[in-house]
Amino acid sequence: MDETLRKLNATLSETLQALQTKNHDELAASLKISQDTDDLPPQLPELSESVKLLNELQLTLTPPLYTLVDGFFGIFTLDITSSTFANSPASTLLTRFHWTQWYRWVSVYPGPFYELFTHLPSALPESESRSALQIARGAVADTPTYALLGKEPWYADLQGMMAAGATAQAPGMLKDYDWGDMAKGGRDSAVCDLGGGDGTFMAALLGANEGMYGAVMELERMANVAKEKIFGENGRLAGVKERMIDIHAGDFFNEVPSYSNYVIRWTLHNWGDVDAEKILKKIRGALINREGSRLCIVESVLADGGGGRLGRPALYGSIVMAVGGKGGMERTEKQWKALAEHAGWMVAGIYGLRNCIPSIIDLRPA
């Protein structure tokens, strides 16, 4: 029995070490997950034997390998008879060839982003005015979050991760809200995506709504990336360049370009109410107020007193936001309405989106 447990422990330790690695290729090689095809399930007889032993011995290990198998977390499927592991629908999402590109999150969250979490305890006291990010980088309290992130060597990976999230959730966002209403006025009712990353979401929005015009505002470094992807000679998003009015480089705390409609995604939760209100007021002041003008906020909406339909992941999101900005948090419907009212807006509606974490909060000028 002792020898069996020793071998089992060694096998599990090697596997868990591979799961924790920051190198995606090493992880793929260790677990033999195919990145090119799902037709050839990987053969892992040694690990399969460990799973058998776990089931037979009813061991309580943390985390036991069998919890990764279908029926528990569902990350892999396992055929005990043939000792064969294969990708489940969940782990297929993490392969490089999958259209959602969710794998890009793996290179950021378990590595550099979670390094910032080690500074969170220092940022929690009320006497500390800086966020975990500001403490980690030795910055003063008024240093903008994205100005710091923009200097990180993994910033491009972060933007790739956010673009992947926009791509994966775009189908639900595009279908479950009437964006077409903003296409009726042509250029006069153009939509500006504030903090729009590399332009992926705006390109999808324009592609799904004939006659709509758009623009993107980003910090200079990422604005240059968006310009290349949209207006570059071989730009991946060049198909919508005729209806892309401009790519604005700037900081929306300082100035917002004037448009009739705006969208801002996964951004306001980075800040507490004071800073979020400043941003909303800047947008309200820049708004060209025509019939139907609006600001669409794409964010999570927590149920009062809990996580709502998102459960613990949404509440966990508040912890993530606290890393980047002092007071950053996910908000309830009541909190969104109060924030909007203080900034000169009113909530006209909140729309749930299929297969998406956030909702669309439709603000109109008050």
C-alpha cells in the first residue's frame, strides 16, 4: 500500500505541477492535449491508473485528479477501460484552435495578474490610499490604473485576453440588444466604444449592423494597435474601415470625443463610485444629445445581497477589481441606478445576454 501511495503521489505531483505552469506549451505536452485536432484523444495510461487507484482507495487529496474528469469539474473525459483521456467540451474551449481564443486568459490570470494579488492585503486598510497594483509598482495613489498596466511587459497579452472575451461573448451581446436602432441615423448616430481595446468588438458590431458607423477610444499604445488592425494594409479588421470614423488616443478621465452614442465595456468596475461618476459625467458632457442618444454599459449586475445568476464568480469579480483600483467593484442594480442618477443619466433598461457574464445597462440622458 505504501509503495502504491508513493507512486500515486509522485504522478499527481508531476501532473499538478504541469497544471500550474505558466508555459502553455509545457502544459499541453505534459497532459498531451492536442492543439490541432480533437479526433485523436490523448493516451495517458499512467494517469488513468492513478484515477483508478483514487477511486478504489477513496483518497481525499487536494485537488485529486479525478475531480478534473467528467462528472466533477468536467475538464476532461475518461474511459477507464481503455485508459484514455480526451478533451471535454470545457477543455476544448482552451485549445488554441477554438474560435473563442479563451486560452489567452491562461497566460495572464494564473501568472502576472495573480502576482498582483499578493499585494492586496496591503491595500485593504482604510488608511492605505493606493490599490494593490499601485503598491506593487511603487506608484502614488493618483496614478491611473491603465497607465500602469500599459507599462507592463504582459500588457499586449492582457489586451489579447480582453479581445478574446469580447469575441467569445459578442454573439450574445449582438443578438439580445437592439443595436440597430443606433444605425438609423448613419454617421450622425455613430457609436464610440470607450476603452475599446483593439477594435474587435466595434468591428463585430459594425459587421452585424448595416449602416452603422463607429469609433474607438483607447490609450495611445492600444489605439495604435487598433489603427493597424482596422486601417493597416493587411489589417485583420479592415472589412469595416469604411464605417470606422476614427480611432481616438486619449484618457477618458481627461476628455471624451463627442458622439451621439457610446458603449463602455468591463471598465467602470475598475473604479469606485467617485471615479466611476467622474467618467460618466465626462461622457454626459461630451454627448451629442439627439433623439435616442444613449450610453450602453456592459457590466455585471449583481442581485441585491448576493451574486444573482452569476453566483460566486461575480462576487469574486469584486475582489479582482480591487487589485487594479481602490474601491473597484461589481455593482447591484440599485447601485448602478444611483451612480447613473448622480452623473446626469437615467437607467432606461437592463438587458440580460445569452452566454455572457455581463448585462447591458442602457443609460439615457436625464
